[in-house]
Amino acid sequence: MARITLNGRPIETADGALMIDVAKEAGIHIPHYCYHPALGNPGNCRMCLVEVQGAPKLQPACRLKAVDGMVVRTDSPAVQAAQAGALELHLVNHPLDCPVCDQSGECGLQDYYMTIGRYKSGVAEDKRHMAKRKPIGPHVMLDQERCLWCTRCTRFLANVVKTAELGIFGRGHGQVVDLAPGKVLDNPYSGNVVDICPVGALTDRDFRYKVRAWYLESVDSVCPGCSRGCGVQVHTSTKRPWHNEGRRVARLKPRYNPEVNGHWICDEGRYSYKTLDQDRLGKVLRLRPAPAGLSAVGTELSWDAAWKEIAGRAGELMADKGAGGLAVIASGALSNEDWRSFKKLFVDSWKVVQFLFAPEPDQVGPEDSLLRRKEKVPNLKGGEALGFGTEFRSMSWDALARSIEAGRIWGLYVVDRDVAGVWGPAAAGLLGRLDFVVFQGPFKGGTGDLAHYRLPSTAYVEEEGSFTNFEGRLQRYAKALAPLGAALPDWEIFEGILARHRAGKGEAL
């Protein structure tokens, strides 16, 4: 350990720790642009200069290592003058377009100018002009005039993703950040360059001009896009929905979690929020299943009426034909709370033995060595912990189809899976053979019109709960939005049916 003095305070820290990190842990923010804990410390922005007793000149805190006995000041007149001078150099060519810049309200230049700047500029020359509003990939827009050449983006692409689409070209006053020849910024993690850009040089094409940062509310959550379960922040814009084309979620940002995703998330998870208000279910319906290509005709029910009907119909069929003829298609999108109620209803009470649990083929996709996992659902481990896929029989899609065709299955309860997406045109014929089909989920999909009952459940941003990722790590997520329509959490739907089933049998609730 090293014992140092920081701004007059005695501090004990690890020997060799970077002074910028030591100060942060002590609650002291040292201005910086180029330094990022996951991307190294090139020391090229010169904003993090500090004064070290006995040193002939100021030192960059991002490269200064703590040594026992060191005395450091981050707020001396010399430090303040140096930081203000460095900031003025960064502003020499930076355009004054804050009113139309998407970064406004969360910009490092704005924040530092208000704290260590606020001086009259000594620069008389005109600002140089470069490329503005330049699309460099499907998700990212480049404004070269705003760039500070901190090199965060180029280091991320070269060292983390190892695709190197961006580079710094030219030297000195003439250098620019730009696409490498023949490249397009379209790797699976491209959106992270927007997060790490300290100014508005790299902005998100999907978010541009949708909503101002000061209208956003943030809630910590977990990405349900794959079995890794990356930490995210859900930014909602319910106060100004018209700024965001009616979307309730404005964007997702990575939430630092050193044990799971570090500082990053993939584009697949980042932009998944765009579907949260599309194809949603909001009414509890009893349906007359429709012929292929037509919409089902439905009668809207209260939750209590639906629970009574479903529990009663299932009970009649199980008494007449046996519980072995009921199959349940489960989803790894269920939370741990959902799984517990799922098991209470289908295993403990209804004695179902036919489950389809595996994520293939509709809940799998591309994976890589950085973050993305093959299983595109967040909580397979939660189901496995209760025996699904191991203790309880798990069918395949082909085996289930054959059983339906052979008349061995009389009913199907589908939870957040699209049967029509797997079976294609054959789905309508297969489900049409059954006496009892319930579809439960947030999204209608192709299966929504093929069931006898359609039950709307909440999306993850409309509930609170927990997921267990592929490593067995339990993570909680919080509610960010009110549910759409009559949607309820899956566990509440299962519990409602279970209560009516027990009441029908005269059991204690």
C-alpha cells in the first residue's frame, strides 16, 4: 500500500494505482477525455494535469502512479490554469452548435467549461470546417468538427472488438477521425463508440433528435437479449413522448458490471427496445381461432373471468382425458419469480409431464467471444434450477407435432414462444386439432390468432424481477414503465389460474 496526501487529505491506496483512479475513489473528479478504465491511458488530451510536490512540472493523472509519500494537488492555481488552457485548445475548432447537438446536456465539453472554463477566448482565427452529419454505419453518425481526438473510439475498435473501422488520419492541426478505406462501422458492438465519445462527434442515428437528455428518466435493468444478462440502463421519455415518435423507451445504455459485461453491450441488445411497443398484447381475449390469413374474432374478458374459464376448461379435459395430453411450451424469457409460479401451476397442481423447454430453434442466434451468447433468452438457468430440461421431460418441436397429429395431445399452453414461427403454415392445422390452446406473452406474433385464449403479459421493462444468467449469477431488474393495457406479470397470471383451479376443487387457497 502507498500512503499519499491528496488535496491535503491523507489517502491509503494500492502502490502503483493510477492517480486519476485514486482521486475518483476519494470522491475527487479530475477532468479528462482520453482516459477510460477499459481502454487505457494515452495521455493525449492533457486535461488531467495535477501538481506533485517536488516534480518540476505538472503531471498527467492518468499516467501518474501512486508512490508512498507522494503529495498531490488537483485544485492548485497552476492546475486550474493548465486545465483551462487545455480546454481552450480543445474548443479552438469545436463548433458552437450545442442547441442542435444530441450530446447537449450530457457533454464533457459543456460540463468542463462551466466548471473550469468560462473565460473570454483568446483565439481570433476562424474555426476550421470539416465533414458534418456523415453516416459511417447503420447506427452511428460522425461529425468531424466536434472531435477532440481523444482516440477512445479507435482504441475500442482496435483493441476490444478488433475490427479497426475508424482511425486518426493526418497530423497536427490537420488530423481527423474517419473511416478506414473500404470500411463501414457495422460490427455487432458499434453503438459503444457513441457511449464512450465524450462530446457529440459520434451520435446514435436512431436516437438523433428524438428526445433531449434532460427529459430522460433512468432505471437500472438487465438486458433480456441473451443468457449473459448484461447490465443496462433503461432511459424512458414518458414526459415528452412526441419527441421520440411515441416510443416509451428512448434508448438503452450499458450499465457497468465488472462481473458480467464490463462497460459494453452489443447492438442486438441495445436496439431491442424498438420492439417493446410493437405487436403488443393488451386485452384478455377468448378467441374463435381464425382460418389461415384471417384475424381471430375475440371476446374481451376480465382477468377473473379468464382465469375461471381456463382453470375450469383445463380441469374438465384433464379429468376426461388425463393430464398427460396437455403440453406446455415454456420460455427462457421468464423471470425467476415467473418460473416458481409456473412450476406450482403446471407441475405441482396440474401434473403436466410434457414440456418443451429448449431454446432451439426460435430462441437462438449468433454468438461471439466478447459478450453475445447463442441462447437469446435471459433465464434458462432459472428454469433449469427448478428441473426443466433435466428432471421434467423436455420434448422437441418435431416430437410435439407428431404427438398432436397422432391425437396424443389434446391441449397446448404456449408461454412467450411463437409456434407459427417454428411450424410455419402447418401451425394453424396442428393447433386446430386441439381442444384447448392458451397463448400467453407480451407480443402477438403469428400464434396470437390461433389460440382459444390470449393472455397479455408484461415486458421486462414493465415489471420487476430477477434473471439468472448462464454463469448462475442472480441479477435483479427494476420496473421502468407502466404495463400496456391489461397486461400482468407472468407469475401473476399463473397464480390467478392456480387459485381458480384450487377453488374449483374445493382446496384451500
